[in-house]
Amino acid sequence: MKLVLFVAAGLFASAHAYAQSAEETAVFLTFGLKEGGIYGDSDQQGTVRKLSSDPLKLHLDTGKSMTMTMTVTQPEPCQFRIQVSDIDRDPKIRTDTTFDFNNFVGVDNMMDMFTQPVFSGECPVTNSSKGCIKPFVGARQLFVPIANSKAAADYMKSTFCSGRAF
């Protein structure tokens, strides 16, 4: 009996150790990025590498003209601030965007090719220099299976930020 409990506890601990954080889930839903994942386009592809967990820092390097660091913090519950800086050319922050997952509805399937995060409310996505903006959609989601995006949306809503129904 003790052996069964020990094995069960080990399996639970290892499953918990690999669970994505709220910040990792937010960056996956908004930018399609995860540690070890591929990003970029057919000319410039790179692998995402995690530099730290608190705060979450991801390193993006294609080996060509794009080497960036993405820092993800949570200044308020369910509000994720994502800052991107180009570490090769200009270490200043290039973009500074906050996603309010208190207003997260889910993901929308776009042409059966990729998903786009859907938010409700007046201004759920803000950029430090532009104010209210629409969520970014681009080629990065082409590398993410739609089922994975939907699973991440369910995970975000059930584990971290319940968001809204519509």
C-alpha cells in the first residue's frame, strides 16, 4: 500500500511540475509561443527558449535578423503584460502590451488555419504607446494546431482566469 501511495504521489508531483503557468498560457494564447516551440516564417524560423520563470522570459532567435526577448508579468490578477525587446539591435522595449484575461472569452477559429484570442469589454488589450488595440494575429499561429489553442483556452479559463462567457 505504501508503494502505491508513493508512486501515485510521484506521478502527481511530476504532472504538476510540468503544468504551464498562467504567464506561459497567456503568451501561448496571444502569440502562439511556448518553450521549445517554433516561431517565425518559412524564411526565418527559430526555437523558443525559456530564460526564467519569474518573471517569465522567453528568448526568440532565428539565427538571422530576429533575436528578441519576451518578458511576461502579471501586474494585476489576470492581466498579462508582455514586453518584447530586440536584444541584438536595440535593447529598449519594442512593444509593451497588456492583455486583460478577466475579459477573455475564448479563441476563434480563423479559416481553419489558426486561432485568434477573443476578448469582450471596451479595452481588453492595450499597448503602452497606442492605447486600445486589437489582439495581434499573424503567421506565428500557423505553427500551433487549433486543438492546442482551444485546449489552452479551456485551461486558462478553468485554472487561472475564468473570463467571460461572451
